[in-house]
Amino acid sequence: KEKHKILHQLLQNSTSPVDL
Amino acid sequence: LSSTSCLLGNKIISHLLLTEPTPLAANQDNSTNDSSLRTLLTLCDLMNRELLVLIDWAKEIPGFSGLSLVDQMSLLQSGWMEALLVGVAWRSQDAVGEELVFTGNLRLDEAQCRATGLADLYEALRHLTAKYRAMKLSPEEVVTLKAMALANSGKSTPFPQQDTDVQFQDGLHEALQDYESSRREQHRAGRLLMTLPLLRQTADRAVQAFLRLHRNRHVPLHKLLLEMLDAK
């Protein structure tokens, strides 16, 4: 996680799941 | 195929079309007098910003947010270049002089690619572009192919896949099948899937090219781009 911390942070930003 | 799955397929593709990001514009680098290096730095800056957009785009693919964080990271780390190159190959289809159209204001011909150390990438991407051009892809197929490239990019492990992984892949596959069935193109979904290995090869060559430039010629790269290249 430390090695890929930017991606980890960007993905952790809250997002609403798409409901189809 | 049931009418329900047909409807769902169309909804997924409609959603992918709707959430397809607007192409970014390149910001011309002015930090050096070396014009080849300037072109390369302009391209790397564009790719770094496109990566940010791509990560937000991935979250919008139906099923992606249901994956574990580890799986989301793994798919993006493996498939980001493939997803970006689908767009480049699509935009380069009708380019004058066989240029690679990275974005509207960043088009590189063979000589420019050679000068920037990207001759290998040029050749691979023109090959992919020719393949897509011959297939006359529709916008629906392009957005679905891009999502499938990402969904299909996970590392193969000896462990059984999680239900969420399978559902994510199956949902996109079904959407593509339903779309092609509605166009009475029975073999088209299979033909599109058979282009994925070429896309992966092209992306691998692209990653190697950028890593070479960074390691051998010490081309500075943005943090996110470097992190994603390193993950490969």
C-alpha cells in the first residue's frame, strides 16, 4: 500500500456505487 | 437472451457512453530548449492527467465499486495503459499522415516518435490502430472494449475468483453480447475479445518504452505516472 499510495488514496475517495 | 439482460446490456453501454470522459488538451511544456524532450514531457504530463481521469472513470463502470479495494488497485495497475491506448488508437484511425493522436492538440508522426525515443511504441500503436480501423468499431464498442480491457487485466492467480470479480466481467461481456445481438452481429463480440491480446502487447511495449526513457535518459515523470509504471 505504501508503494502505491497515490492510487490507494485516489480510490479511497468516497464514490457512490452505480446502481443499474 | 432474455429481454431483461438485453435491457441491462443496453443500459450498461449507455452508461459507459455517458461517463466517457471529455478528451483533455495537452499543455505544451516550455521547460527546455530540446524540442524532442519538450514533446516527451508534454506527453507525460498529458498521460499523468489522463490517469487521474481514468481512475475516476473506472469508479463509474458498473460493478467496479463493488470490488474490494485490493482488486480495484490490481485492475488499475495492470490495465491502465490498455484503457488509455484504446482511446489513442480510436482517435488515430483517420489521422492524416499516420500520426498518433494522443489528443486533439498532441499528434505525433513517425519521425517525432523516433526522435523522442518512442519508435517502438509508434509501430505497435499503428498496428493496433489499423486493426481497429479495419473492424470499423462503433463508439459503443470502443467504450465497452475499454472497460473490458480493464476488467480483464487482473493477474491470473491459482485461487478462485471472487463472485464480485466474475460479476464485473460477466456484466460487461453480457452487455457486449446483447449489443451485438441487437445489431445481428453474431460473431462480433468474439472478434472484439480476440483483439484484447494485441492491446495488451501494445500496452506492455508502451510501458517498457516509458520506463526505458525514465531509467536510461532520466526523463522526469510525475508521481502518479511513475507509480503506475512501477506497478507494471
